[in-house]
Amino acid sequence: MLGTKLNLFDAFKNETLNGCYNYIWLMPYRFNFDLTKVPRYFFKELARIAHQKQVHKKMGKTSKKLLDKFRLQEITGLNLSDALTLLEDFVDIQVRNMVFKEKFDKTRKRALLLPHCARKYMDNRCKASFDPEIPSYYCQHCSEDCLIHKATLLGEERNYDVYILPGGSCITKILQKGKYDGVIGVACGEEIKLGLKILEEFNVVGQAVPLIKNGCANTSFNLESLAKVL
Ligand code: SF4
């Protein structure tokens, strides 16, 4: 594999005994990031330029200029290569959302998939119930200031079935059980790509909201961005 340019969608897929899939990614995120201090305008500007010029895969100097303009490396501490990868993933997600928005708006039965790592607590202080069959958590609203609590309420208000997933690999079960035609996923870029690949297999339209703070716990996403795509 050395010297081979790998696509982010490249993965080995293995079916496990419980019907879920394990994906071994060829190009995983090897870094953590925190974009919570980057102005929202940055993401809008990024998508606008990419959509307008249709060059989001090869923005080259423009990407570098945006990184500099918004001091992205300084704020996040990422090296240039990781910052550019992150930028490309963000643009990819924004552009895909735009392209499939009209189709998504016509869907009727929808699910909202939230990441369990954005719960306020990752231990037994979180009172969410858990269904090992899917597997998914279901928020029991123990903390008003929990991001997952707020996102769950938002989703349920708009008639979404809400799942809080420990990983993206069991989306297959959700789609088989729920017969959804529209799905919104909140996750890191890696999981979003995995999810979109599964949605394509089921011919389900997707929208995505990327995490703005990555990691194994205390991750974060923008609630306003979610409200806009719901
Ligand atoms: S509000 Fe919900 S997701 Fe958040 S910690 Fe409580 S039960 Fe868990």
C-alpha cells in the first residue's frame, strides 16, 4: 500500500455474527481536533467557495489561504497536512448536503443518529437506556445542559426517531428495522463516510453534521447546524 493514494471511502468490510459490520479503515483520523473556537462563518465560506467553483477536492492554494485567514492551524494545533484533510472532509460533507438537500426534504420517515461520545457523561451518571440489539442508547434527559439531551428533543419535536450510537457500523440494522427513507447523522468525518456508504447501499438519502470537537469523549457539534438540516 505504500505510495498508493487511498480514497477516504476505502475500507475492508467484514460481517460479524450479530449482523453488524466491522470496517477497517485504510485512512483513519489519526488526530484529535477542536474547532469550537473557529467562527461559523468559516464553514459557510468554505462551502460557498467549493460549491461555486466545484473544486472542493483540489482547492490547493485556496485551502491554504483559508487556513491562514482563519488561523486554523494556530487555533487547533493541527499540522498542515491534517488541517487540509480536515478541511477537505468538511467541504465534502457540506457539498454533499447541498446536493442531496432537495431530495432529503421529500423524505417522509426519518431517523436522527447521534454520537454517544457527545453525552455529558460517559459513565453510569448518564441515565440513558441501552438496547443491545441495535445497539443504541436512548436519552432519559437527566441533564438539561447535555448536548445529546438537546439534540434528542430537537429531533423528536420534528418527528425523527432518535438513536444514540456507539459507532456507525450498526446503521445497517437501524435501516433494516426502521425502513427509513431519510437519515441525518452527526459524527466525525470518518464515521460520516462509513454511514453514507451504508445509506447508499439501502438507497436512503442522507444529510450529515460533522463534529466540531473530535475525540473519544466530550465531543461536540453545533446544535444550530443540526437544527438547519432537520
Ligand atoms: S441527558 Fe441523556 S444522554 Fe445526556 S447524560 Fe443524561 S441520559 Fe445521558
